[in-house]
Amino acid sequence: MSIPHSMHDRINEEVYVLGPLLFEEIRRDVFHSATAPLVDHDVLEHKSNKRLLMKEITALVRTSWNPDTTPDALWENAWHKIAYSGTESERVSNEVPDMTARIPLFQDFRNYDGTSHAFNKAEYETFTKYWKRRYFWYLLFKKCKAHAPGLTASATPVSLARYALASQSIRLGQSTKDELAVIVHPSAGKSSAHDPCHNYIPAHAENWAAHFSTWNGVMPRYTGWLDFAKSQTDFMVCASTSAGCGREVLAWMTKGVNTSVTPTTDYTGIAFAANPPKVKKYVELARELQSIGTKQPVLRHFLGAYTFNPKHLTGTAYKQDKLDFWAAHANLHPYVGDITALHLMMDLGLKTIKPDRVMTYLFYRLGWLLTLPPGMSKNEVMKSYAKRDVIDEMLHRGDVLAASLESRPRYQRLSRYGMSTHRLLDIWFVKYGQKPETRFGLTKNLADVPLRLEHTYAKLKQSFTPGENGFSNQWPFTPRP
């Protein structure tokens, strides 16, 4: 999407002039309003929440660029960022301590073993589809059995699907109805992940008649597909041959036990998200770190020849600095992912924000994004945040906003101590639009209040006259090559 430079200049002028004023409003609003108790204003609780907020934020903004970052420090920082990517912060904050305490790899990347930590993402996803399908038919069989016991004795998947669709007493979600309709009436271009005829794992072809015969007895209630799968007699044989996992990774993914190591590792009940893309990044990054050894500074390996410049530049110097940044990002991206690489780079002290869903939605509401059309709903914006052109524009606006904060004496001391204004603005904006989080003392999401942000910004814009500040090409828009 090609946007004239003059349009970027117009938005950049607004961001630079009004950004610091808006930032102060957001910071004040989060500090006073987002920490307020929800019921019966308790002064002591409110003060406690404020202290928690400032303690956590102060620790985060102390991050500064360190070219001598150790492999251990990078590993801890990087796998944390992978864990947090695309997941609610409160949930991951509960998972990370358990992962650290119980899984040797997250304690030290040197515990990586190529055999035990083998992981084939495609094979594992096929394996989960196989078991999720069987669980789907188990649940459907259970519903039909409750309403027509005689039917299930000689049922087939298709006859079961026909009965469930025709029944007035069996409650089905719309997505289930759609899937069953495709199974009963196959049509070109449509398919179902639960198609009983699909041969997901040839070596473990399903025998539906045998399954239905077994299920015709007592049918326990399970918490989900994995709980169900682990109760099946053929699960471990299937998992050990067809899950695409080494024994240690398989134990993570199934919250099971790995008896191939001493001492045995037991992950029963562990707080761990068995997310295939994340697991792939964990093991590949650990393997890469282990392979580097002491050959070179670790950041040189992952960021290439990048040279950090703490100054907020303008004009052609800004453009070249941004191109160098994108080259470093291109080196790191393959190991942790696009946005996660930016999150990690921000925490390493580089000049970038983390353009996640929250930040993108707030920037959009402020009218700072030209890559997204007007009139989009929150869900539409949230679905668009990971688009390449949106990310590039988010980083550009973040650079201008960080430069505007740096121009104010109050924030200049940050760079003198090696700290990042990008990190500062990122954390306050995120806490304005994030769900309540106990660790930060946050009780409410201020972005959920209709038009609150827009009204705040509209008041600031009343004193703003566009075109008075000479911003032509101060920050040339520089997307990744």
C-alpha cells in the first residue's frame, strides 16, 4: 500500500507535537483510574495497586542496550517473549514460573538434546487432529446414546451424524452442524477436520465399529481431547511413533512422564501451553544457542552487523538507521517470529515498540494509522495487527512518539542512563488497553470505556494547528525492504 510522504508528514507532526501531552494523560489515567478497586473504594488497596504498578514498570523500563548480553540472558529473555506472544499476559505470568521450575530446558538451553527435544510441527499437528477427531465422535456418540440407546448399537459415523442433525432434542453448536452436514453430504471444495474417512495416520487407521462398541458401555466425562486421548489404550503407542516428538517434548505436550532420563521428569498438571508454533521456536532457538558456543558475541550472531545508536535521528540519518534495524530484525526473525522479534529487540534496548494487538488498536483509534481504513471494528483491527504494512507503520509512529518524548527534559534522563523511551511509552500504552492484571495492580481495561481515549485526544487537538511546525520529511517512512 503506497501512501504519499505528505500524509505521513501530517500524522508525524501531530504525533510529535501532541504525543507527549497524550502520553502524560495516558500515564496519569492508568496510574489513578486503572488501579482503582472495582468495589467499595478502598484507599489502602488503591495505594497498594499503585505501588505494584510502579514497581513493575520501573523494573521494565530499566532495560538498556548491552552488546555483551550473555547467551543465558538472551535465552531467558527470548523464551519468555515466545511464551507471551499472542497470549493473555495474566495467563502466561502463571505459566512461566512452572515452566522454569519443572522443565530443564527452560532452566538452561545447554540441556537441549537433539533426540529428546526433536519436534516436527507438521507431524504433531496431524497427530492432534487424529485425536481431536476421535474425541469429537466420542462426544457425539455420547449425546446420541443418551437420546436413542438403541441407535448406537449398530451405528456408523454417517448414520450417527444423520440422526444428530435430524434430532430436535440434541443440542449442537452451529459449527458442529456445519461439519456434520459436510460429512453427510460431501461436496466439492468443502471438508471437515472430523471426517471419519480421512486417513490422518495410516499406521493407526481408525476402526469406528470397534470404538462404538467400546463406547456403548460406561462413557466417562473428560476435560478435553488430551484427557480423553490419554485414557485410550492405543494412545501411547500412537504418540511414541506418530506425534513427531522426542520423548522429553512429548512429555511436555501430553503433560506426562519422561522415563528416558534420570531423574525422571514428570509434567503431570504442569502449567504449559502445548502450542506447536511456540514449541518449535523453543527447541530451535535452544539448538541454535547451543551450537554457537563461545564463537562470537551472541547478539552479533542473531542481529548481524547491527550497530546501536541511542540517538533519535531525523532525515536521511533516520532512514539509514531504520534500514540497519530492519536488517537486524531479518536475522532474528527466523528464530522467534516477526512480532516476537520486535518484542525481544525492544527488551534488549533497541529503538522499537512492540506492535501487538493492544498498541495497534490504540494507535488506530487515535487516527495514527494510514494502512487501515476508517470505520473498522475492534475485532477487525485486532485481526489486522500482524500484517506487514501495519507493523511497519506502527514502528514508524512509535519512533516519532519516542523522539517527541525524548525532546522533553523530563524524559531526556532516560537516554542518559541508557534506558529506552520506546520501552517507556510501550508499557504505559499497553497497560491502558490491557485486561486487568494482578501482578501490575491493574483492575480494569481503560480502553473498554467507549470513546474515553478519543475524548482525551480531542481536547488536546483543540490547541493544535497543522502545518505550523515544519515537519516535511523529518522522519521518512522506511518500511522493511
